[in-house]
Amino acid sequence: MEEKFYWLGFSSFPTIGPARFKKLLAEFKTAKAAWEVKKPDFSIENYFKKLKEKDVWYLTLLDKDYPQLLKEIKNPPFVLYGCGNPSALDVRSGPPVAVVGARRTTQYGREVTKLLTTDLVLAGFTIVSGLALGVDAISHMTALENNGKTIAVLGCGVDCCNPKENQSIYNSIVQKGCVVSEFPLGMKPTQWTFPARNRIIAGLSQAVLVTEGAEDSGSLITAELALKFGRKVFAVPGPITSSMSKGPYKLIAKGAKLVTSGEDILKELKSKIRNSKSQINSKSKITSRKGDTEEENLILKLLENEPLHFDEIVRRTKFNSSQLSSILSMMEIKGLIKSLDGGTFSI
């Protein structure tokens, strides 16, 4: 069997986490050698068949498609299980931003989460969250409603939906995005699996947005891990009389960026994402500019010969102003176009 199958075998034991697996590799050099010495009473072949039966795929740290952002954190999952479309993990198809917050939300929190998530999705971002009740569920649903991509990170096996109330959201995400976890098939959530889940949410994302949460909210763990990983953290200020505003204010005091609109987030991430995109293009030796959608390619064609004002692009494309603004923002983030003075755009 290939070396990665032995990685899969070790991942089936919840007691063997990334740190312990790293020690095994240090001692035995390969997972295969460690397996043959330990001789677990377990059939990797049968386990692999179960994955196939349940349409579950997996990635190891050895695989080139393993998410690069997640690989950069301390003790990343040595095996990442998934259901749905693995291409949702590719940052080139949509920079990932986590949207997290309270399970018990206020009306203000629900409105803010939906508003900012919509802005992010329309700008081309992939939404990452934890499928919990409240903010997580709202962010996933908003992404789906706007035909965006979303990734749910679970604190249980990917073949389990927790909480059960979110089964329909889980089903939709599997169809249009993906569900991932480091835990083996059939594993139920426990108290310690959620903090572990939170580190993956932060690790997969270029930034974390907290829209609402109490001072001891689990979403603060995700945000603080993101700060530790060197990722951007955004927080939404709320009514000072609400206990659900204490989490965001605590983060702002620690250096999180205060945001009141999706544009605040776009401006902050723009240069970082553009640089990342430029590096990808350089490595891929891409010499001609090409968009990821028909709309982007139409705009690129219009700008081939001369810069155009926003109103002129509206006139020629027949896009409405709101739609065009979102498309242009994402193209600028990708480094496909640049904005000039006076509302003019060029390649």
C-alpha cells in the first residue's frame, strides 16, 4: 500500500492527533514502518471502502491539493476528510474568509451577518464556518442563497451532521461546496473536538470575521487563533448594552479591525490577495489575462484597448451598478484590473 494509506489508517484513531502522529514519523521515519511495528487490529482496506461508499474523500499533508493556508499552521490535520466538491478548498476559485459568532443571536446579529456575508460572497469570497446554530448557519445559508461557495468545518466525522437542526444546510453545502473534518468516520462531537475544529476554521481562512458573540464565545477562540496564525481578524461593533457585543469589542481591543461594511474588509484584504494571485500566476507562467467568469472576461475584453469609466462599462455590459461594482472589486483583488482616479478602470 502507498504511504498515504497508512496515514489514513492512523487518522482513524481519535487518540492519535497531529502532534502524536508527528512523533511517530520522527521515530519510525514513515507511517508504514510505524504501522508494521504497532500492528493495530484494524483494516485500512475496509475503512477505505467505507469512505468510498459514503462518497468521502481525504487529503493528507503529502498531497499537493492539501490547502496551503492550513498547512502553514502549527500541527495541521495530517489527514483532512471531506464531502462535496474539493475544489471549494482552492483559494484561486475564491479567497476563503471565515464568518463566525454567537449561537444565540440577536436580530441585530442576524442582520449584520447576512449583510456582510452577502457583500463577501458577491465579491467572490468563499465563506468558511462551523455549521453551528446562529451566526454559522446564517453565514452558510447566505452564501448558498447568493450562489456562492461555502465550507463547513465539523467537530465530528464528515458523515455526521451536528447539530441535527442543520441537516438541510449540511445537504446543500455538500451539493454546492464542501464539508471537512479531521475526525474519522462516525465520530461524534465531544467537548474537546470543537476547539480543534476552530483552529481548522482559522487555518483555512485568510481572515476571520466575528459579527456577534459573548465575551466567552467559542468564536473568540477562532479569532484569537487567527491572530496567532498571522491572519486578519475583523469584528463588528454592536450596541454597548448588549452582552453579545462584548466579544467583538474585546477583539477590537486586541487589534482586530473594526468593520461596518463589506467594503472595509475588501480594502484591508485587497493588496494581500492581489499579491497572492500574482504569485500564483507567476508560478503558473500565465502570460495573458483571463478571468474566472464570463462577466470578468467580457470586462477584460472591453478594457483591452483603453481605460473606461464605470458608467461606460455599465452602458456596454448592461450590468446593473451593484453587480458591476462587486465584479470590479473582485477583479481588482485578483490583480486583473486596477482602478484609476475618477472612477476609471484599466488592465
